Amino acid sequence: MSTLHSDDTLHSHDNFDRAMRDQYRDALQHVSPATRTRLAANRHAAMRGESMPARGWPLGAVFGGLAAVVFAITLGLNFNPGLNGEGGARPGAVVAVAVAASDLPLVTALDQDPEFYAWLTSSDAQLMAME
Amino acid sequence: MNVDAGPESVPRFAAPAATLDAFLAGIGTRAFRFAESGLRSRDDALDAVQDAMMKMLAYRERPATEWTPLFWSILRSRIIDTQRRRTFRLRWLPFDGSARNGDDREDPIDWADDGPDPARTHDGREAYGKFAVALQSLPRRQREAFSLRVLEELDVADTARAMGCSEGSVKTHLSRARNALQKQLEDWR
């Protein structure tokens, strides 16, 4: 009895599967010419190792645009002293700090030179200071 | 109902294609329908198929008998990637027009209205539309198992290879898919 039931079920499945397959084959025959053309073009491009032009806004372009906007805003803030507030550093101050930092090795060298200090106490240095 | 079996509609019994180009030419529309049912968008489906075709180039030296499960496996991955990207765009980029409607966006089924009998064409489109809606409502693994095993007529081993799971899992997914579809499509039982 159970075998008969199982056979009925299998038969039912076969009929159902066949009906679905027929629907599917019908759908394959009715793919629109425009889609077939694009499929063929895509296949030829793929065989040549090329990709077709991207549609819409790719994610990379969106992130690139966001990065450009953030960069522009940052640049604008740096070049507009009025937007920096009291605590913000002026461009001139930044340059001075940068120059002072670049002179640091020279200052250190003078600090360590005893002849420099001897010259400071000489009359030449006093004359130069008066000029 | 048009049941003419063109070269692209009898995959299981066809001899292996001589070249990769011929293989891709034969599988193109079937791949499109598979991607269309997973992505519900004509353009996304075409992109996924093209990506899969490009990736197949890396396997052109493999025996032609391996191309079929390989291709379906690659296409499955591309469809999943597209679905994930769509979910990401929906979540993080609400201003992106292409993602605004997310999964709710559904293109109408691609269907050529050029038959000699408009009424028959309309009936065919409506019937496949019901079937496609029922198929799309299935969980992804069940949809894949039914599409590959029943519609594409892959054997269980190739279906398992394409889906990246065991043959037992294929049978389980297929059984559940068939039961769910039969409940939704009483007319075809």
C-alpha cells in the first residue's frame, strides 16, 4: 500500500516537474530580442576579456565623490581664518613653526659651539649690536 | 504552450560544447532566466551573467563536461554578491537612486510579445509570471535546487557541485521546494 502511495507521489512529482519544465522552456523561447542582443554582446565582450560599461553610479564613484567633498571642506577651513575660531592655528603661525622646526639642527649646533659664546662677549659683537 | 525544444532548452541530453564560446552561447538565455528569478531585475541579471561568463574564461582549459556545474556555481555566487551589494546600498547609501527601492524593486518579466497569436502569448506570459512569482518566493537554496535539478535537469551530483553542498542537502531542498510550489500552483499538480 505504501509502495502504491509512493508511486502515486512520484508520478505526481513527475507530472508537476514536467509542467514546470514546459513553462520554463516556453519562457526561454520568449526572451526578448533586446535581451538576447545584450546577452550576445556581453558574451562577445566576456570572450575578449572586456567588461561592458558600468550602469548607474558604481560604489567606487560614490565613495570617490564623498572623499572629494570632505577634502574640499577641509581645504576651505584651512584657508579661511574666520572659520578656525580662537583655538585654531593661523597659516602664518603654521609656516613659522615649520621654519623654526627646520632650523632646529643649526640652533643646536650653535648651542654646542664654545667659540660662538666667546664671540658674543667680544667687542665685534657689541659693535654689531649697536649698529 | 510552446514546448519546442531548441538547442538551449535541452541541456541535459546535449553533447558537451566544442568550445567555451559555443557553451556560453547555448547557456545564455537559461542563465539569464536563472539570474532574473534570483535578482528580479533585468539589468542586474544581465550583469551577473556577463560576470559569470568572464570568470568562465579562467576555466576554458578544463574538460567541457565540467563547465556546466562550474558555470552555475559561478553564477550563483555572482547573484549572491549582487544581492549583498544591493542590501549594502540600501542600508548605507539611501541617496543612491539605484538602491532606493532595494528588494522591493522588481522589473516585469522579460517577455517577447512578437508571437503570431497575441492571446496565446499573453497566456504564456501570465502562466510563467505566476510560476516565476512562486519560484521567487522560495528561500534561495530551495529555488536553486529546483531550478538546477528540475528546470535545468542537472543530475543530483552536478546540482550538489553547483550549489556547494551535499547530495542529501540537494534532495532536502528540492523536496521542500516542490512541496511549497505545489501548494502555490495547485492548477499544475
